[in-house]
Amino acid sequence: MNLGQMLEETCQRFPEHVAVISEDRPFTYSALNDAVNALGNALRELGAKKEDKIAIVLHNCPEFVISYFAAQKIGAVAVTLNTASTAHELQYLLVNCEARILITTASNAARYESILDKVPLCRHVIVTDRTEPAVPASPDASDFWSLIGHSSSSLELPDLADDDPAVMIYTSGLTGRPLGAVLTQRNLVSQSALLGNLCHVNNADLGLSVIPLFHSFGAVANMLGTIRVGAGLVLMDHFSVDEIFQVVCRRNVSFIAAVPRLFLGMLFYEEADRYDIHSLKFCITGGATMPPQYVPEFNEKFHTILVDGYGLTESSPVCTLSRPDGPQKPGSIGTAIPGVEIRIVNEEGAECPHGEVGELVLRGENVMKGYYRDEAATREVMKDGWLHSGDLAYRDEEGFFFLTGRKKRMIITSGFNVYPREVEMVLENHPAVRAARVISKPNLLRGEIVKAFIVRDSRIPVENRQILRHCRTYLSSYKVPREIEFVDSIPNL
């Protein structure tokens, strides 16, 4: 089965079930599939062929889902790009991925107008906003819904192999520069089964998507997982914590997959008791580890189960997950998912005993095909069939994994080893911290001390002493930063 067939099968089983809802715009699976097929035909009319790259720069909206699957239905590759990309960044990405078509909003297209003539292969721009004019300077700009309205909803699916490319997602990667991770049909179909198989989601459930679908976590944990089982998905883009509670309460949302920041916001929200969110069966957190002491409090307050997972863009992304119906270990990223083998190895490549920190490496049906047009970078992370994550972790005797930091970034202070990523994760889980970077600073007495650069959330006032109090709750004293510098952006160190 491939992703296009997956949508077809779900549509046949649940044609009148609601697939996605956005701003009170519901799409049944039948309506969604018809729109996908029509756009697929339109893309073919514009010249898109198998393995051509379709760049998608859209927020969480039905048009994103339609564009993503339209690419799949014609055997093209959906290149999902961050909506915050500057024109300079987008130029590099479009050239690097060799995009033939760009699908975005009219306002974004106008913002990117200056670079489109520098992207020779990208000859077509499709804008999704009916109410906004197309881009005047781009004669090939087309209206998304007009294309769908003038195209047939009957589409012949191509023959695709499991190893054919399906999606490309750019990541700063394990090497530090933007790299396009090529994910295959096999990668993503296997990941789409996780929500149903491990979390027991079915067609009666409704998920809430607040993290971007252009991110691998958002695409798999929300979009692909729900479509695989015929569940529904509420799409939100800009929102407040209060709006999250309103939607969960009004829509009877069953689950949320998001980053710890959102769940901490829910936990600390003073008006939370006004809402009855008994429908929320479980929550999945990823992207960082939820502060372990907050997990029981969250579960008790909202009568739900918060589980942690771990992944990489290069692994499509999920590698580990705690099970909602299994044992929970706050602070752990869970156990390996089915079909994935994980080892913790030392510098010589030998497997570490339980409890010893080493690099997390993995292999399985979730591992990417490689970085697009960069064999050297692929070889750096793929060694003897194993994907090297660059993350440091240990495994306990029950198979649960715990992250401790990143490889080769270590501080030695007063003889103690400090892994910067561990400190950064704690800092970034403070509601007032948008981003953090931890480095070593030479010190006469201690050799090195821990210094943190922090980007504050302008909406939440915070002082050094509050950050330090937060750190001391979760870190040994030698790991707590001895210097904090508030900055507008994280310095490139």
C-alpha cells in the first residue's frame, strides 16, 4: 500500500465521516478525496510527473492536506516547507529540491515574488486564497480552488514501489546545514499505522492538530495517523491556550499530539477548571522531553494520559513511544516502536550496557532513503545500515530510553560531565523560554562553567532567579547555569 491508496481505502470505508475541520469548514473523506483527485489532475496538466517536486508552503489548513495527497496520487514528491521561511531561505530550498510547482498563499507568493525568477525550474505558482488576488508579476500563478473546480475528480493512480520517494522535509540535520530528507512510501505508510496500533485510535476519534503539518511530527502523528484509521482532525494554526480548551470541549477531541510547551501551557492556565475536557483520552508529546515532575500533575488534573515519544526527521520521524495503555516512566522517551531496532553505542561502535550513556543509533522501515543530492552527508549519518542520531541516551533494563544530550557537545565542570542538550531541554520547557543554547565558558576555579543564552517569550515576563529556580527543580546543582544571558536570537556558536 502507498499513501494515495491509503486515502482511497479510507474514503471507501468511511466516505461520509469528517476527515478534517478548519475554521468550521468540514471536509468528509469523500469530499477530501475528490478534491485531492481534482488537484492531482490539475498538477498533471501543469506538467507534473512522477518524482517531480511539489513545494508546499502552507499553514495548517485543508489545502495543505489536499496538496500533500494530490502529490502522492500522481507519484510526485511533496516538499513541505516551513511557512516562516524568508525569501532568501526559500530560494535555496526551491533550487536545492528542484521544485517544479509551488503551492502557497497569495500573500506568501507576493513575499517570494522577488526570488521566483532565480528558481528556474519552478515555473508554476498556485495560490490558495480565494479572496486575495493572484501574484501580478507571476503570469503562471493559478488559483487553487479554480484548478480543482475545472478538473475531474476521477484519477488514475500510478504504479509505485515501496521505496519510491513520497515526501521531502528539510532539516538542519545532524550536520548543521539544510538537508532534504527523502522519505519513502514505505517509511510513511509504516508510520501512519502507529496511532491506530499503539494508541488504539479509530474512526470514532477526533484529533487536534496544533503543531505544523509541514513538520514531520505534525504530519505523521496528526494527519497520516488519523487518515489511516478514518478518524477526524481539527486543524488549528494561530491560537491561544483558552482556544485550545474551547475546541477540545466543543468538539469532544480525543487526543492531541504536540510539543511540551503546549501541555505546560494547559497545565498552568488559570482558567482551565472552567472547561470539561473529559473526552481527551491521551496526549502525545514530542520534540523535547516533558519535565517529568509535571507529567503526573497533568494526568491527574485532566484525567488523561500524557505519553512521550522521540524521533528525527530522518526517521520519518517516530523511533520510540510510550504506550497509553502501558507502563509510564516520566522523563523517558519510551520504548522502540515495532519494526525499529535501536542500540546505544560507544565511540568504538560497541553496544553500551544498560544505564550507560552512548549515541542512539537505529535501523528499520522508518529510516529515510537519504539526503537529496548529498551522498556525502548521507554517508555521515548512515553507517553500515544504521542511522546515527547524534543524540546521547541510555536504556534501562526494561527497554525504556532516556535522552541526556547531543554527541560531542559536553561541558566538564569541577570534574563533572554536563550534556548541554539536557540543560537546554529543561530551559525550553519553561513557559517563558522560546529557545535556549547552552555552552561552556572557561573558569579559573572550575575549568568550565555552564552558560545559557535564552530567547524569552515577550508575552511572559521572567527574571534570572525564576529561570534558576526552574532549573534547580530538575537539574543537579552542577548542571544549573551559572551565567544566563537574554538575547533576541540564539547566537551561532
